[in-house]
Amino acid sequence: MPRASEMAEVPMSDIMQQLRLADTAQIVVLDVEGKQVPYQITYDGKVLFPVNVEAAGSASYHIKEGHPVSVAVRTCGRYYPERKDD
């Protein structure tokens, strides 16, 4: 079954260690064609990005140091600790 826009998760600590990056370094995620893929770094230090994989196939993505392009924000959220129904 093909997978479209599934989320991949990679620990940022693994990326920093394998690429030997400084704490302030920025990264880019690239697909097989070299196009940047939007990503998000979560509060617990994981890099999330969408992947597309054909049925019974595989996909390769590369993460390297670089300056990510701006992307439009699609959604955002906030936790309100003062509200009991969140």
C-alpha cells in the first residue's frame, strides 16, 4: 500500500552527533531529487518530516547542515495549563 505524507521521526541528538554539528547549527531535509522537505523539531528533540513511499518500495531522505527555506504555517497549537478541558 502506498504511503503519502506519512511522518518520519529522527532524534535530533542522533543528527547532531553523526554530522558533528554545533548546537546552533541549522539543518535541511532533502528528498531524492534534492528538494527541501519541510520539517519540525518537537519539544522533546525529534525531527519530524513527511515522507512518501510507493507500495512495496523504499524512500531515501538526506539530512545535512544548511539553511531551511521558509514554509507556510498550516496549523499551530498551544497547551493552556489553566484550562481543565484541554
